[in-house]
Amino acid sequence: MSSLDAAIAARLKRDEAGLVPAVVQDATSRAVLMVGWMDDEALHRTLTTGRSTFWSRSRGEYWVKGETSGHTQHVREVRLDCDGDTLLVVVDQVGAACHTGATTCFDQDLLT
């Protein structure tokens, strides 16, 4: 059971797997760095540790951004959108945000 504040938990609209998308934005440049997934426990850990923590859908476990790569995210603020179905995590990024080594996961593949 998560220790997420009940008032916050009540506002979240989760998908069928209990997850909410978390858009991560650089606090200085305002660039969108990446998108991850959080459940109540990942959000609780993010809010209490100040480190971005996500639920890995592929590995089925929690992961702290930068734990193995050293490319950490120090959380400045977390916001919930008006519908309660998306989080915005504003961070100070240290190193690359993308697992490919790119600054952001949105550096390639401009569609329009």
C-alpha cells in the first residue's frame, strides 16, 4: 500500500494498470525531456525524495532516473493537470535525459 497523501490520490485518474503519465520538463530550458509512468507509490517516492521515480512497464519495477546512468533528475515541482490524468514533473536535469544519450527524448523525428 502506498503512503501517497489521500487527497492527492483521490484526484488522480489512472489507466487500467493504475498508472498516470508523467511529462518531465527541464526547469531552466523548459524543454520536454521525457515521459514516464507513475503509480501512487512512484509519485509518493518522487514527492518525498525529490528524485524522479517511475514504474517501468517493461521491467515491472520501480526505477529512479539516473540510478544506473548517473543522469539524475532533481525535482523542483510536480503539478497535476486540470483533469487529474497527467503529471508535470519539473526538474533540474544532470546529464542526458534520454536512454539513447540525447538531451531529450524528443530530439529526433520531427513529424511536421
